[in-house]
Amino acid sequence: MIWARSRSGAYPALIGPGATRLGDRGRGPALGSRTFAVADRVALGAVGTLLPDTAGAPPIEIDGGEPAKSLASAGHLLGELARAGVRRDDALIALGGGVIGDLAGFCAAVYQRGIPVVHVPTTLVAQVDSAYGGKTGVDLPEAKNYVGAFHQPAAVLTDPAALRTLPGPELAAGFAEVIKTALIAGGSLWERVRAIESLDADAVAPLVFDCVRTKLEIVAADERDAGRRAVLNLGHTVGHAIETASSYGRYRHGEAVALGMLATLRLSGQDDLREEVAALLARAGLPSELDPAIDVDAVLTAAGRDKKRTAEGIGFVLVEGPGRVEHGRQVDADSLRGAVVELQDSRAA
């Protein structure tokens, strides 16, 4: 177990077999007078036994794809909470991947001005990244994660057994976030990740704890994204832009981040490291080329609307080497275009 620190106090991140059952035996966190649940429909069918006890109401089921991460879905979920009679002293459990966690976390942040949320992440991307740190939100057609709030969870209950139920492409999408975290951390985590020859749940499950610890150490020093926490967006400026330009339907989040990391490494002048990461992505079955049907200008326009831009422009996260990552770096427009064009046609490099 890791105790995550935040402005509102510490919360437990329980990681390991049986993590979701500790609360049932009185050994886990106090989650509220009653608990209600929102669940990814597919995850509920696959790992519904991981759902902690609730108030007796059936889980609110939602499709977990990126299109569900919208204001319309948020309005629907908030209405369901009201109809279920959820009170301010109740808690909401989110069972599923990053979409469900972000959506449920946002609704918990604004419902009756805030109720506790407990994450039970079931995908790799959620187990190593999105369930921790308190970022919640939904997308707009114009840009990703444009509507949201910081709302730290009351607890995160992570059982890596859920990873064995994931289809290959979903596991691979999460592995992109593992690579990102390893590049930020460097050292032994990077060495362990680069040594993976074939991707399966048993290969990545031992990495979950160290990925979470890396993220929580960064978040604890910069909860509200005013400085160092920005390094966690490695690959995300271009990745989010790709998602937006393709209307959130062509790539999973992790797949887009994989492409964004390749663009970032080119912008960083890390050509050899880019080739090594490209090989890691290929072994995992992740894309290394951008669909030619996606308009490069649309990607660049979306990147220009990145939610972290300021009057000084967009601060990119660039890589000097594993474990040496810098945020807030400016990139000229021609270099950015070149890095995105290269994704679509490697011969254009």
C-alpha cells in the first residue's frame, strides 16, 4: 500500500491481489455512509467480482469508450446519482478504465459540490496512471479534457488480476503509459521496461507498483500542475491532438500517446532513443505511424489549443535521456510540423 499525499490529506492506494476486498473486512478506508457505483459495462462483465460492496443499488453501467467522456454523459450520470438518492455523505465507486475514472471523478467533484470517489481501475492505463492524482474531466469536440476539476480520490483499489481479462490492444495501449513513466523515472524502471520482449499481463503486473510510486511522488510535490507535474504529459500534447483531430474514434488514448512520444523524442533530438522506443512499441503491437487519413493541419490546430498553453505558448515536455525530462520547453512551428508529418510518412523525416 502507498499513502498518496494531497492538499486534502493522504489517501490509500492499495495495490495487489485482494485490494478491492480490504474495505469489506474493515481493514480499508472509510468510504462514506453508503457506496454507489458506476461501472464500465464490459469491465463489469469481466471483473465484476472486484467491485466492493455497495448500498444495494445496482451499478450505473456506461460504455467505456472515449466518446462516453462527454458533457452529455456527465449530465446523464449526475441525473442517475440524483435519482438514486445519493447524498453528500455517500461515496461513488468507479470501476473501469480511464474514461470511467475521469467521468465518475468529475461527476463526484461537482455533484452536490463534491462527494468522495473511489477508483477501482481495471485497465493498465488506469492502474498505472489515470486513477491517481485527482485529475478528472470530460472532452469537448474542440479539445480533450477541456472541462474538469481536481478531485483527489478517497482511495484507489488496484488488483492487477484485472489485467488478465484485457484484450491485447487494450493492454498494449496501457503499456504506452508504462513506457512514458519509465522514461520519466529512468534507472531500474526503464531497464525493466526496455527488457520486455513480449507483452502480457504477467509481464506488466510487477511494474504497476513502481509506475504508481513514480507518479505519486511527482504529484505530491505539485498537485495542481503548476510545475514539475507537467512532465507526466510526456507525449500527450501531440497525442491529445491526434485524438481530437480524429474525433476520439480512431485511436485509444495510449495508442495516441505512443505516437506523441515518438514525435516528442524527435523534437528532443533523441534519435537513437526514438528508435528504441519505436521498437518497444512495435513489440507491443502499438502504432508507430499516423493514419494517413488524419489531417496533419487538424492535428497541429488541436495541439495549438492544448489546455496547458499560456501567453508564452505551449510548453512541451522534452527528453534529454531516460530519467532526464524537462517541461515548459518551447518548440518552433516548423519543427512540430515536421515531427507530425514524419509520423504519417517516415520517409519525410
